[in-house]
Amino acid sequence: MANLAVDFLGMKMKNPTVLASGIMDFSASSMKYAVDSGAGAVVTKSISLEERKGHKSPIIITEKAFVMNAVGLSNPGVDAAVEDIKDLKKKVDAPVIASIFGKVKKEYGEMARRISEARPDMIEVNISCPNVEDEFGKPFSLECESAADVTRIVKENTKIPISVKLSPNVPSIGKIAKAVEDAGADAITAINTVGPGMAIDIESGKPILKNKAGGVSGPAIRPLAVKAVYDIYESVSIPIMGVGGITTGNDAIEMIMAGASAVQIGSAVYYRGIDVFSKVCDEAREFMDKQGYSKIKDMAGIAHE
Ligand SMILES: Cc1cc2nc3c(=O)[nH]c(=O)nc-3n(C[C@H](O)[C@H](O)[C@H](O)COP(=O)(O)O)c2cc1C
């Protein structure tokens, strides 16, 4: 039977599926639930220095082809997050990845230093949230220079490996990835949500989300995510966590063939339940057995050959 285990920057994962940032609430019990349901690793919600309440409801829409959210980066703040991550690390036998963000570049350094106290296995640097522009301005992931600046600041403040999470909303994600690699990133996570987009309730004639606009995720963005990962793989030599629209085992395999060493799953938790991790693994294993692939590495990046 195919072996799904992967080593991502020294993190030993029993399979390549990872809970994406922001999908479950922050508690250690929610994250543990994802691991118990088959996830090979988990990413926390993005954490800021201070507690944030986020946007007002409604904050999420789930349609057949897409999910749209304007959660607004609600989180308990770094002090509480450090305790939660320490607690989680005691409870789960899987890598824990802490997602951080800052209002200004300098804040990323402080966040990196503070979150490192909890000894997460990796830090994911979220520079790509599209639904807080009113508050923070354009995400740092939109320009090579600002993306590289944040990467450098984070690296100066932690010894823990970092993965920088990129936005698809750019003309050349490969160029941004290269700038981030040159600035010292250990890995890249791609992609964050697309847009922002908007959905209108035709009864009231008004936008459904209270924030009006939100980041788009789920099945509709999968081809964009696959192309982004493909382009990044062409531009850098650091490993990639592929994310965007992965719902089935075949979707995960496709992302790995595009160049991902591991895959994150977010919106599909809403479509298939928390068991989506074990379902995706079972489906991927079945495909691999049928096709004669014995390990994930055998398929990594083969779309480029
Ligand atoms: C409700 C919701 C909340 C999210 N919150 C975060 C977040 O806090 N930080 C982050 O980096 N990404 C966040 N994301 C983006 C996901 O981690 C992921 O990059 C994106 O949804 C694409 O993957 P998917 O199609 O599998 O959902 C969020 C997505 C959703 C649907």
C-alpha cells in the first residue's frame, strides 16, 4: 500500500494533509479534533499582537462552487495564543503551525519573537489576507519589496522555520515567491483567498456579507491555486504547501503534481465535514495504488517534467 508520510522541512507528517488557517476556532480541542480526524498537521487561525473581534456577521457564505468569508482575522491575541499552542502541542502528535500577521511590517518581528515562545513546529506568515484592506491597506504580498521586507524581519526574530503565505491577486506570483525565498523564507504557502469578491441577496438587493466583500475560497479557486503552485515551483527551490479548493484525493494529487510537498484543506471541511482529511487520504492512497506510486515524493512536481 502507498505510504503517505511526508517530511516537510523536518516536520514529520503521517500524511500530506494540513488543516488550513482560519477554518476551525482557536481552541486546542478544535485543532486536536482535526488531527484526530486524520490531518497530518494543523495551522492555527492567524494571530495578532492584540485580541481582535473581527468583522460583524454575516461573515461567511457557502455556495456549491465557493465559500466567501470576511471573518476579519478575529483571534485571541498573542498572549492567549502562546498558551493555547503550548496546550495543543501537549495534546497532539502532529506538527503545529502558528499563523501570524501584523498591522505594520515591524509588528511581524514582534509577533515572530513572541509566538516562538510556544515552540510551534513552523510559523506561517500571513501577508495576504484580502478582507482587511479598509483597516490595513494593501496586503504586503502584492509587491516583491514589501513581501521580502516582512520575510526578513520575521527571520531576524525567530529560529523556527517559516513559510510565507502568498496571495494569488498579483500578475506574477512566481516573482513574489522568488523575492521571499531570497529574503530567507524556508517555504511558501499558496494561496490565500482570491478577490475580494461579493455576493448580493437578490431579495433585499444588498450584499450578503456585513463587510460587503470577502475572500473567495473553495472549489472555484482550485485551478487558480494549481497554476499559482505550478508557477512558484518554477521560480523557487524551497518547498511549497499548496492550498486552494482541495476537496478530494484527486485534487490533492493534482496539487502535488503541480509542485506542492504538502496540501492544506480549508473550505472542504464545510463541504465534507471534519473527516475530509481521512477521506482525502483514502482517496489519494487508492489512486496511488492503482497508478503504482509508492510515496508522495514520486508524484511531486511531475507536471513539470
Ligand atoms: C472562514 C475562513 C477563514 C480564514 N481565515 C484565514 C486566516 O485567519 N489566515 C489565513 O492565512 N488564511 C485564512 N483563510 C484562508 C485559508 O487558509 C485558505 O488559504 C483559503 O481558504 C483557500 O483554501 P480552501 O479553498 O481550501 O479554503 C480563511 C479561509 C476561510 C474560508
